[in-house]
Amino acid sequence: MRSKLDLIIPGLFNLPLDVLDPAFLVNDLPALNQFLQYARPINNQFFDLEPILSACMDWQNFPVLPFAQAYVDQDTADRHKYLLFRPVHLKADMHNAIIVPIENNQENIEDINILINDLSIYFNVDCDIQTIAGSTWLMRLKQCDPPRHYPHYLSVIGKKADPYTEQSKAMLPWYQLMNEMQMYLHQHEINQHRQQTGLLTINSLWFWGAGSGLPGSATSTSWFSDDELLSQFARVSGIEIADISKLETVSFDRHGLIIDLSVLLAMKTDAESNLQALLQRIEQKLLKPLLGAVSKQQCSLRLRAGSRFDYRLTPVSRFKFWCRPKNLLSVSHLQAD
């Protein structure tokens, strides 16, 4: 049976293409342009990372995923008490608060470490906190249960926090604890100093990943990702993890998810990203070997970018000689219409 490949690159069609030379988009991304020319657009209804993953894996009961379980011993009696968090800045406007990332530089890292350490001491009756990789922390609640409606950190950057805050009001003990933590952060001397010196205050925490039930093993599926959280979550879920940097050598004999978060990270957390270099890497490391798999291994390939349309390429798609040339610019205009 033909293997299905899902290439997940959230945000690919939302890049600010006006900062790139149109000639680069037309001439220097041949694999991407070939894919877009011959692939068939498919209406899409999954726009954020977790719903996309759940759709690919047929995890119908998991609109958000229990990512915290990646770092919890599955024999732990209270494993439903764990969730992940990252420090953020809540930027208030007239009616809402926008979730803003904290830049990953040395000064911010030092301030964050002090804040989280002091927070863990002050709220030690309410929770335990431990550091995990990637500027993310794991929290175990002692007095209340965590909410399960918060999506992945990257899915909410730049969005309004209010809809999630309103849902949290239904869990009063949690809502009160969250407010107390925000008040503590606001009053902390680190943030007072940051405010005086014109730096973004680290005035809130974004929590996500609660839940104790794993979606279940999928032995007929492989994940290719260099994101540590996704890889660890797949491992504890019984999913095989493969090396995303060696796609050109893979024999695809099962369903494969190739997950690249570089575009999302560039748009959400790194204003200085080199978009041209990012697209060249996607071209060479992802699209080129995957097009080879479609041609030589008779795989089907579906690009999922969290936009209006997904795109699906099959081994016979290249025979559609009448298809007009396309590139990222023309397809992005179609996605926006």
C-alpha cells in the first residue's frame, strides 16, 4: 500500500513575502515550486499545531495534546496534575491582552531564571516547578487541578489571551492561583527594574499541555522532528522517532509525519530570522528529498501549513502538464483570497 507522508510546516503561507526578492521565490526554490504547481489544493479546517497533529494521527478526542506527559513518569499517581509553562509578556490594550514572547537573550534568561526560582519558593505550598529543556518548565499542582483548554505556546503568541482566561474562570481555584502568580510577577523587583529601564516585563506565564491520558501508540507511524518536546511526546506515546536531517536516505514503508516548526518560531519569536536561509533549508532538507520519495517510492505527500488549503501530491500528479507554474507568492495570495 502506498505510504502517506504529512509535511507539517505551520505558517509557511503566512510569511511576510514582501521582504523577499520575488526572483528568489521564482528561481531559487525549484522543489517547492514544483510541488505547488502539481499538488492538488484541499480545503483545510485545522489551523493550529495540535489540531493538525491530531488530524494526521486520527486522535479525534485530543484537540489539545497532553504534552506535559512527555516528562512525567507514567506510573506517577497524580500525573494529571502536571502542565508545562513558559514566561511571557501580556500586553494590555483597550479591551484585551496580547500574548508577547520574551526574546531569548542572556539578560532575559538571567531575569527569567531568578523570577521562576523565586516564584517556586513563594508558591511552594501550591506547586513544584522543575526546568526542562528549551526554556520550558514543568509544574506539578498540589492544591487544584490544571486546565486542559490551553493550546501549545507557539499557537498563541501574538493572539488575545482573554478567551482562554474566560474559560479558566470556570475552574476557580486555578484561576485564583494564576492571578496570584501574575500579581507576584508584576510586583517582583526584577520586573520593577525592567519597567524602569524600558524592557518588556515578564508579567505572566503561559500554561499548556495538561492531561493524563496519552493518545495511544501508533506503531505504523513515524515522526520526523527536531523539536525536543514533540520528539519526547512521541516516544512516550509509543511512536517511532526518526532523524529529520536524513530524509534523503529513508525508505518510507509506513505513514510518516515530518514536522518542521522553524517558520512558526521565526514569525512568533525571532524577528531577526533570515527568511531566505530558512526557505532554502526547507527546500534542500525537506522538499527535495520528499519529492524524491513521491517519485521513486510512490508515496503521497500532503503539505499542511495551517492555512485555508492543504496541498496533496501523488506519484501521478507530475503528469498534469497543463498546470500553470506556481510559487510561494502566488499560492499565498490564493490562500488569502
